[in-house]
Amino acid sequence: MAVPSADTVKVPDLQRLPGLRQYLASLTGRERARAQSRLSGLGEADLAGLGVSEPQLVERDYRVEEISGVIPPDLRGTLYRNGPGRWQDHTGRPLHHLFDGDGMLSAFTIADGAVHYKNRYVRTSHYTGKSGTRHLGTPAAGGWPANIGRFMPNLANTNVVEHAGHLYALWEGGPPHEIDPDTLETLGVRRFGGELRWMGSYSAHPSICPGTGEMFNFGVEFIPRPHLRIYRTNARGRLGHFRSVPLPYVAMVHDFAITERYLVFVVSPIIPDAVPVALGLKSLGDALQYQPRRGSVFILVPRAGGKVRQIESEAVMVFHLSNAYDDGEDTVVDAIRYEDGRLLKRIARFQSSSLDDAPSVFARYRITKTGRVLDEALCDEPCEFPRHHGGFEGRAHRYSYFNTRRHLGSFYDSITKLDLADRVATTYTTSGAGNSFCEPVFTPKADAVNEDDGWLLSVEYRADSHTSQLVILDAADLERGPVATAGLTHHVPQGFHGNFVPRAM
Ligand SMILES: [Fe+2]
């Protein structure tokens, strides 16, 4: 790649982006020139929207005064969200990878037409400065001697999930941190009586069966051989080992889905180049490679016990699955599928990267009784962060909701509802240049009859004021736009995942 000299490329207004300024200043000359070159390729809207990646260092707790529209009277509960809030270690050194930031929780508590906002960092060992400075995508300072044999810190930055009366901040490489649902204080690391052994890997995407109240989840372990270690937590919160299933190779597995019969895993060949990582020469984030020649495996684990089905297929590149269900003898699973592995490189340098050369589609896979994998694209707009009605988890559902983009190249400026029966997509796109949305979370209305009788909750970054707002949309009438918004006095970084916990009326 040709690298323009640093003084000939267009760069954003760094005065209003102190986090980006510090990040660029921390890079070596060649890396900095590459980052500036990437930034110079962004359009005006993307440059305006870069503020959503600025860190948010202040913890707040206040009643939101800027309300527009009418907060639905039946909407009562808390939207919890999680995501990296600052990309720096305790020495203040900027970190490079999207996944490297400390987990910052937000709580939007909605009741009686009003909204209360609170944010708080998870008090992990990393946040409190008690762990090292080696990260997924940023090596520790000091070269290979400082990196060899070091584990990554648990950042608790990926999801926040309530089950059996407990709230957990999740990160896939280690055990959950339990969080006080009212104060967002960190109550401690939870290993469930030692059931989460060794590193305690526990994915950030557990799946709760609406029929039984059980929460299934898994961790990826590599010793003595790569395998999925699957857990089942009963409705009273007691976690137990369900079973272990071998993986075909050392792979990053981020998500899974359930049906009424199976747990469904789609293994993508996202494989680390292990030797330079082991020698401390490369970060794991930079060593992850998409290796399509290794192929993929669809793994179906019977919930009632019995033989695990492993169906090999041509390679598919996925992080997030949507829903899955049994269809006669077939199993159907929906997923966000990427064209190739370019996303891995973009998120490794997220402060200066555009995603629009790493296209994705909303895809459906059907695994037949005879072991064939059939696929079709149901929506070909670039998309991410799929959600659906939680009451249809593991069952045939009609509507999926996810982020798409129409104008931006770096983030998602739209929320799309996909009718899986009619194969019709409807979309709401923000009108603000540089504005972007996080994942839309669905919660049903109190008097819901149809599957889409509910509210979609998202957080919109407002580029012109460098603030964020809670956005409430009617899922049955998405194109109308927000029925209400609650404007914060500051911004919330993009974030990853969250969930709405209703409270009794
Ligand atoms: Fe995720």
C-alpha cells in the first residue's frame, strides 16, 4: 500500500477529537501515516461521526431532562447496555483494537414517562490497574519480553444480561462480573461454585429458552484440544456443565443459537497465527486470520442428549447469529455473514478505519436431515447486531431487527426490520449527518397481540452536538421514526450489546 506523507493528507478536526489525537500521537511514524491515509479516505459524514469512538471518562447519574415526543406509559424497566468506554490502559496508553476498551455500562431506567441515566465502568482488575498491559489487539510496551506468556485481561465489555435475578457483565474470554442492577456497582467475578474452571471462558451471548427459563452458554477452551465447553443454568440460577464438544481447529466462536431440539454453532475459520502470539511478537488481534480453505462446521448439539451432529460446509464468516428453529427434520439458523475476513483488520484499527469494504448480508442457513447446508441471502444491505422478540428464542419467528447503513461507511445510520415471511425490509434512517445507532433492542408492549407489537430501543449518537440520545421506536411502524427520544448531556461510545429488563407496573 502506498503511504502518503503525513502532511499531504486530509485529517479530521482533531481539536474536537482528543481521543483520536492521542491515539495518532501514540503510533509510530509509518503506522500514523497509514492511519491518516485511511482517515483521509472518509467522507464528510463519516468524519463528522468519528466522535462516537471518543472515550467517555465521566460516570454520571441523573434524570434526563431533554425529552421529545411521549415516552410510552406502558414502557417500564431498564435498558442496560455495555461496550468499551475508554481505549487506554491504567498508564494512559492508547489501545488500538475495538475490543480492547474497558467495559462501561449504561442504564436507561424508564418509568412513568420519564428517563433516568446512569453509567459506570465495570471494576475489573484491568480497570483498577491490577492487571498487565497486554491486550487482544495492543501489545504491552517493552517488546516481546513484555508480551511472551501473558494473558489478556478480562474487560467485561461485551454484553450485559439478566438471569434468575442476577445481572452480569460478560466478556467471552473469562468469567462474568456480577453487577448491582440499581447502582451498577461491580459485585465481583462469578465462577458459580467453581464450575467455570481454568480461564472461565463464558461467551457474551448466552441464550435463554423462553419455555424453560434455562440459560445456555459456552466457552471456547484450547487445552488439551480445542473444544466448546457448554453450560446450562437452570431457572433458579444454578449453573452446571452440560457437555463438551470438539472443535475442528483453534477458532474464535463468538455466538450461538438454540432451537427447541438443538444448540446450534456455526464455526468460522477465524484462526490465530499462533507462533508469533506465543513468542510475544504479535497481538492476538493482529494474528487472527480468516482461512476459508479450512472450511466451516455447523454443530448441532441435542438439548435432550444424544449424538452431536457436525456438518462440514464451505467457509462462512460470521460473528453474530440471529435466531434458529426446528423446521420438521431441518434446522434453520439466521446469521450476519461477511464476504471475507477484512472486518478483522478494520476492527483492529477501528479509530481510523471504514467498514464499507467489509460488506455483510443477513443470511439464512438450512441444515437438512441428510446433512446438506443450504443458504440464501435474505437482506443484502450491510448489516450487524441482529435482535428479535425474546419470546421467540429458538422458535420460528417472523421479524428480525438490526442495524444497517445507507450513508455512512464506518458506523450504522439505520435500523431495519426484516419480515422473514414476506421477505420485506423496512428501514428508519437518521436524518443527522454523521449520526449513528447502536443495536436495536426489542421489548413487547404490555397488550401485545402480534409479534411486532413492541418497542425498539436504541441509542443514537448525534454528531452535531457530540451527544447521544435514547431512541424509542414503534416496531410495528418503524418508518415513522422515534415516538420519543431522551437526550443526554454527553455522548455514549458506540458499544456492543444490551438488554431491556422490564419492571412490574
Ligand atoms: Fe457480539
